[in-house]
Amino acid sequence: MYLHEAIYDIDELMRENLHIHTNLFSGCAKPEMVFADIVRTAEKAGLARIAVTDHVQEYDVEHVRNILKTYIPARDAMQTDVKVYVGAELSAFDTDKFTLQHTDLTTEFNLYAANHYHVSSWGQPAERTAVGYKEHNKKAMEFLIRSGKCDCIAHPFVDSYVKIDEIRNPEHPMTAAWTDNELGDILCLAKEYAVMWELPPKIVEGDPVFAKRLFNIGKEVGSVFTMGTDAHWLVNIDTARFTEIYKKILT
Ligand SMILES: [Zn+2]
Ligand SMILES: [Zn+2]
């Protein structure tokens, strides 16, 4: 489900951070990532919307229940002008497998990673080449989108989690393997199912050539992009320091 209309104005996009990890449910988040402090930090940064999105691996539905049980009451008890979504960074961990697949349970923001190839339980392509990974990732995203369970795809398309040097290199052969037509097709499919695309620094700074293609084709198609910094530290909640670089690369 879309949380908002399409936003192509970078200043406007920077008013949200829809990818934030917390200390209680993401082992990788710093101890300072306390829910109330995250909300206060977002307030000070002048953000309109944030989402907490802790990691959930495979079919760990219990982890999702604990997140909801903990943070929905905490959010409801807080006085703040920031719209706070209690979501999760769920896993589309193979071409036909994703968290929440066999349950009606849902969060307020089902953000799915489909390319955490560094996780040991993650499905890997038979052919471990840039094209093999791109095809595997494509199938996983298509299956996930068609399920209707996904609100947004986290750090989509990028090779950053593939631990193979010939694939994760400055030429970015994995994202380069997507043709404009294929990109257009999957963006249209996502639009049909109201799935948003995260546009994080990992893409914009990490793979600027692809980021520009994604943004331009997305604008033609009418895709909805979201900003999320994948914050594991409080200092990464404010999005302001990305405004100029995003403008330079995307516009
Ligand atoms: Zn991730
Ligand atoms: Zn994350």
C-alpha cells in the first residue's frame, strides 16, 4: 500500500526516513537506537514521517509479533507531530519465499529486502554471475510484488550484499544487466500492486548511474519512491545531509 503519493521533489522526499533499526529487535543497531529517542531525533530533524523497520529473517512471525506488541503501544503513548509507522524489514529470501507468506499478520509498513545475499539462509542463484544474481533478484521481487504483501522494497536492485568481487565492483554489472524495458516492466508491476521503491544513499551514492536510470524511468511510469537511510545510529536519522548530493545525481 502506498503511504503517500509520488514525490519527485528532493526536498520533499527528504522529509521522511522510512528505514530505521532499533536496539531491541535488530542486533546490528547501536544501543542508542531506543524507540523514544529515535522519535525525538526525528522531531528535531523536522521529519514528517518515519518508520521503524527491524530485521526479520525467513518465516520468523514471532519476531514480527513482538515488534508490533512493543512499539505500537509505545508509539500511541507518545505525543509527537511525526507520523511514526511500526514496520519491519522483512525478507524476500528466495524466488518464492518471503516473511509473512503463510499468515495474515501484517505490519504498518512491510518493507522487504530482496537482496540480502550475505545472509547465510538466503537463496542464491544457480549461476553465481552478475546476470544470475540479477535474474534471481528479479524473480524474487516479482513473486513478492504479486503477493500483495509488500508495501516497499528496500535498497532494491543493488549488488552491495553480493560478496563476490567480480559482481560488486564500480562497474556494477548486476544493475547494468537490467535493460530499460525490464526496469519499466517491474516498475509498472509494482505500480499495479501499489508497491513503493526505496531510494537510499546506498543506491544514489553507491550506484549513481543506475540511480538516475531508476529515478527517470520511475518518473515516467509514475512510481512512488521513499527515502530511507537504513539508520543504525541516531546521527543517521536526519536526512538533510543527503539533499544536495541527491539533487546533483538525480536531477
Ligand atoms: Zn537491508
Ligand atoms: Zn535495514
